[in-house]
Amino acid sequence: MSIVRDCKEYCLRNNLLSCEEILVGVSGGADSMCLLDLLYKMKNACDERQVFPAVSVAHVHHGLRESACNDENVVKAYCEERDIPLYVCHADVSQEASTRKIGLEEAGRLVRYNFFYETAARMKAAREDVFIAVAHHMDDQAETILLNLFRGAGTDGLCGIYPRNGNLIRPLLFATKDAILRYVEENNIPFVSDSTNSENDYLRNRIRNQVLPVISQATGKDPVPMLARTSDLMKADKEYFAGEIAKLMHERLTYTEDGTPVLPVTSFVFEPKAIATRMIRALFVQRFGDGKDITASQVEEIVSLAQRGHSSGRISLPHHRFAGFEGGVLFYADVSEEENKDGRFFPMQDEYLQCQETEECDMELLDRSVGVRQGIQFSKNGCRVSILSVENPDQLVYNNRTWYCAEEQLLGAHMRTRRSGDLFSQAGSSGHKLLRRYLTDRKISRSVRDRLLIVAKGSEVLWIPGVGHAIGFVNDISAKRFFMEANVEDSEAFFASGRKLMRVEWFQV
């Protein structure tokens, strides 16, 4: 079967021809000239009963090589001979790279695609739908997969390049570089060679010129088709996961009164990591419409915070956004100008247990000689703290005001304001941090820090209401860890062992 028929079948199979016109990005190299020739021949092979999109060309003169003018002339001559509309852009890529403080390769790509999309947008005045075709092929796919692999990408990164992304299409992904070169030589299609492709200044070039040949020599096989097959398998897996995640999000996604989408932490934290991370990304897409501005490491950090049982907190994201926890749910939001100004973020001040005055407060919470105290009053400071002995699992109720710990952990503990030298170690993490540093990292405003009421033993902070805890638990997630550390399976086993569990709850009055 000829490459022309292969290309047409690939285009039809991947819905790459469902438009009125195709704008082909043509550099003058073998790949793009091959693509242009294939599309031109496919169109001319259609009879009156068949509909094929019109074909036009976009060429960018990068101003980087002396031979670039020859590139333009080759493209121009081909288009003039066949009466193909041609759009040309002369750009200063070096200046663009300097202005944006990026590499030449990235700057060139930005210039090209900006021109392609701008041209396509202008063409839409006459056409209902315009696709942009670029000449990525199977070897490019293999290089991309290896690049993503070396960057630590997950399964989504190993999907590589897609045949279609919106109105951007890649009709040559089925073809190897060797097949393309054979086609242009056999059909006497003029093209120019880019000498920079043989240079190893860029990582992609080193993978092409050094890594892939070594793999081929070591395995005795051409790695390009094998990597392309990996891409196809990963795409199938991604499609399956996408369907499953869509079902879970439909079942578990909820909304606040103002319409903000949120996910209960318990809806994803006990799921396998592959599911949890995808749900976290799906929530981001639901909130902002695109998932490209949240990284794998940030998703991992969100999972980690959830698993450690944080009742509140934030993770900063690009573009003045953040991931936040509140009342057992995960949400995303933009940081307002006002919030950036005073360094305060979430939770808000009325969600902390704090004195109305900045004076020091100190109250011992539990003394065995006195017995369990209930309804301890801090009337002077506008706070009420209730301490109760929990008798059975049915009495476990979670909210942002409640903390549970073993009775022996509470003995000798005081509720007080912070002091110099206080240390805090968030449950589930290793190592201690100065409380001052911890509150600063959590973006707790300075006006709140000195009024915060905490539970501490000496300089060891046990619980910061509304912020975090070092021991005990505050929700289902941290309870699981607490009982595991207590060498019991669950709350029923804990009570059966004869140990006492204390419930500490605060109210602002």
C-alpha cells in the first residue's frame, strides 16, 4: 500500500479531515514538504462526489540561518507551481528569545505556532473551520516519549503526541522518518536540509542522534515503532482512566453556595494513588478549565497533606492560585490582591481559636487528681473549651473545632498562647520546626499569631486549633494513622483495650 493511501486512511481513522481548509505549516524540510505533497495529491485524487478540504501553506522565516531564504524559495516555488495559497512570516527569533528570556528552540516554536494560529483565525473569516497541519512523524513520537520519560513523566506523558489536539492535526504520525525520506526522493520533491538537526546542542537532537542509535544497537531492533506502540497503549489506558474518573467525579463532586467545585477529602484519599491523583487534577480542570498549570509534584503534595489529615492549609500554585483544605474538602481558588497584601489566606481569622486580647493565657487542661474537666471557660478571652471523655466510637464527630487524643497524651498539657521556642511537628511528618516558622509558612497573618490559643506540653505544641496537630486525630484520615500507631486496628479495638480517649472542642463566644 502506498504512503498516500496510508496517510488518507490514518486521517480518516483519526478524524483529521473534518474541516473546510487545512493550513499546512511548511518549513521546507523533508517532513513538511512530504506532508504538503501528500495532502495536495489526496485532494487532487478526489472526484466531484468526494469532498476534501482546501489546502494552503504557512511558512516562517526565522532569521537564524543564512540558508533560510533558500527554504522560503523552495516552499514558494512548490506553491506557485500548484497554485497553493502561501502565507509567509519573517521573524526575528533571536530577539524574541532575548525578550522572553527563553532558548532559541522554544522561541522559534512560539513564533511558528503564533503565526499558524493567527493565520488560521484570519482564514476563518471565509471558512467555517480551519485545521493546522504539522509534520510530526513516528520518530518525533519516539523522541517525545523518551524526553518525557527522562523528565519523570507518568502514564499521561508516555502517551506522547496525539494525532489531533483541537484544530491542530498531525497526519504523518503513522510514518517513520525513513519512509518520509524515501517518498520525497522517489517523487523528486524538493526540500532543504537543516544542518542544525545534526548538531547536539539540544536534548531532542542528542536523543535522536545518540540515544536511539544506541538502543537500536543494544536491542537489535528499531526502537521507534516499539515506542510508538507504547504511546498507543498508554493512550488506551488514559482513555479508560478518563472514563472512570468522570464517573467518580460525577458521584463525588460537590459545590459550595457560591458554586465553587469541591471534593471531600475522604472521596479520594483512600483511593489508589492512580485514582487519587487523577481526581485532584480533574478538580483543577473543573475549576479553571485546563490542567496544564498544576504539576505532578504539586498534586503529590496535595495527596500528602490529605493523607496526613490536615483540616486546613494551602499549597501555592502558579498564576496566583492555590489548593486549599477546609472542613474536610479540597478546593482551588485565586489569591486576591487583598490577601496577597496582608499575607493571609486560609483559614480566615474567625476559624482559629484566638484570644480577643494579645495577653498571655494559660490553663492546664487535665489533671488526674482533679478528673476530667468539662466546659472549661475562658470567658475573659471570649473562648470556651470543652473536654470530654469519649466512651465509644459513636461519639466521634469531626469538624474544624475538634481534636481527639489519648488521655495520657493530654495529662500535663496546657492551653495557652504561643511562646518563644515553641516547637511543632505536624502529624505524619518527620522532624520539628519552630512554631513561629511553621505559622509563617502557613501564611498565618502576624496579627493572628500572637492571639492563637494552642495546646502544648512544655515547648512541644500538640494541637493548633484550625491549623494542625502533632498527635491524636481530627478526621477519618488521621484517625486511621492514630489507631495504627496505638497498635490497634480501629476505634472499637482502642476502646476494648481499656484506654481512654479525650475529645477537646473549642467555641468562640
